[in-house]
Amino acid sequence: MHKDLKKKPGTIARELKMNEQTVHNVIDKYEKTGTVHYQPKSGRKRKLSDAQVRQAVRKAKKGKSAPQIAQEIEIDVDPRTIQRRLREAGLFYGKVLKVEKLTKLHKERRVEYSKDMKAYNWKRVFFSDEKTFQLGTTPTHAWQEHSDRVIKEYVKHAPKLHVWGAIAN
């Protein structure tokens, strides 16, 4: 408005319903820097370049942890720095969603069993619980995007230790 329409700061302030000093400050900033956007501040420079951050993001998406990425990057950087850059890139360190790998045959057998058990006398059932401990498990957490969650398939009959207990009348 000041440059193109040749309006005075007081007129601009009234039209935009803001303080006249604010308008003066914005005009001064524009005349000095050529922009009204924030300028880079002083402070410690980033250890990682944009290319190194992109490399870290690629490695994180492949399932590497922040300490592993920190070791593989060509400069000495703390894993915490890697974590901060990954968060800035929109990733989060969350639980990997696991889905049971089922074949068409598995699904057909489950439907068949459900149909067979429909008329069963469920009053004679006792309560039980069980816990399976998977042996040779994969990591449970990974760096991932909110829109693209990491999903790992697992084989149901992998090596495991199974504990079971029951209570009945």
C-alpha cells in the first residue's frame, strides 16, 4: 500500500486498524532489507546440512534408529540431534503396527469354524488367558510419517514360547 498506492503510514494504519508505529516499523524493515519476512538470527549453526538431513530421513524410513544414523553420517553428531531433525521433517518414533499374515486358506478356515460353532452350548465354557513371547522379534518402534505408518507382517507360527492358564467352576 505504501509503495504501490503511495499511501502514508497513518492512512494505512487506519485502514488496517492497527497501530501507526507498527506500520512505520514494517515500512522501515522493507526499505532496509527488501522484505518483511523474518531474517536469520544469530546463533549456533546447524551441524547437519539439508542434504544430510534428507539422507537421515531416508535411512530412518528404512528402519534405522537415530544412534545407527548418527554413526553412519560422515560428521560427529549426537543421536539427539538426529532425532530433532527427523521430527522437524515430520517423522515420529512410534510403535510399528503388526498385522497377522493370513492366506486365503486361513481366512476360509476361520469362517468355516465360526459357522460350525454357531450352535455350540457356550454355557459350558471356562475362562482362560494366554501370552505368547515371540523369539527373534523385530524392532517394535520405528521412525515413520503420520500419513504413512510402518506396517510389518509377521508369520503366525514363528519360533515362540507360549504360556497358558485357565479357571473353571
